[in-house]
Amino acid sequence: MFNILKSPFSLFRNNRATLPLVFRSRTRETAPETQQPPRITGWRTDTAACSPSSGGRSRLRCLALVLMLSFANGASAAESVRPFTVGSLDQILAPRAGKPFILVLWSLECQYCPTELKMLSELKRSHSKLDVVLIATDTVTDTPQVGARAKSYGMGKVEQWVFAEDMPERLRLEIDRRWYGEVPRTYFYDRKHQREVKTGLINKKFVEDWLARNAATDS
């Protein structure tokens, strides 16, 4: 009986050098394998390409694609915006001789401009002859944002300008000597280019009445 109880301790002494190897072997067998993400080749157009689990190359390609698309959209919007300088008002009036149109002064920081521009966009859909010209009182460096913002309001296809003078006071004087920079400010030109000015947000009914008086609707 004593020998039986003693046997396990003697077994431990005889095999103490091999036990750590057994434990290490078991540790290697039970450790979970690290799964490598699948290799992605070519451009990915789905959202998985930009997920955190995607490979580094895939994320770089996704980022490059997003930047290319953003640049293309911004460049397209910016191309439709012209620099407004001294003499630009004559360029707006000359081709519209004998034709009624609406001139809107606005800016990126204007609180009520989005509401007015969206309203005019809705009216243009039902009155295709409605001619609207936008002049942004921001700076020429804001050209991409001006174009993109106008497009988001549904006014991407109208004629657009942005202030491009170091002294914007000169441009304000050219447009209206009684204007001190407040926006939105809207000028309604009739066929003789006699204009009616409204400062602040205008309502849809006023524009519809103006259209009726100036026969700028579809026949």
C-alpha cells in the first residue's frame, strides 16, 4: 500500500523533465489559428472594399476611387460657375435684352437662401421659360462649394456667378448702390429690364404673380 501511494511521486521525479514539454505541446494544439483575410484583387465597387476587415491595398484603392469621384463631381459643378467682376452685370443683361428674368444674390452662409433656391427650382420644373441667374457673394475660392450647393438645391443648370474681386464693395455698387450685402436679395427684371427688388425670403405666390404679369410661362 505504501508503494502504491509513493508511486505517483516517484513517477513525477522520473519524468519531471518531460512534463513541461507535454504542457507546451497541448498549448500549441489548443491555440486558435489566426485567420488571414482573403486576398482581394482588382477594384471593388461594394462597401466591403472599404470595411475595416479589408486588406490595406483594398482600402487604399477604395480611398483613391472616392477621391476621384469627389474631384470629378466638384470639378463638374465648378465649371458651371463664372467669376463675377466689374463689367459682368453687362454680360448678364446683354443676351437677355427684351426678356424677363430673375437675378438672385445669395451666399453659402445665408440662412434663407436654400429655401428660396429650392422654391425657384420647383417653379422652373413647371415653368420651363423661367430664367434665373445666381450670383454668390462668397469668394472665387469657394467656387466648387458654390456649384455643388446650388446643384443640391436643384439649380445646377442655371447660369451661375461668384464674386471674384478683392474689393466686393465695387461689385455691390455695380449691382445696386442701395445694396449693402444682405442676402437673399432678388431682382425681378421685366422685358424692359425695369427691375423690382425684394430683400429676404420671397414666397412662391409672389413669383407666380410676376410670371403671369411678364408672360414668362409656357404657352
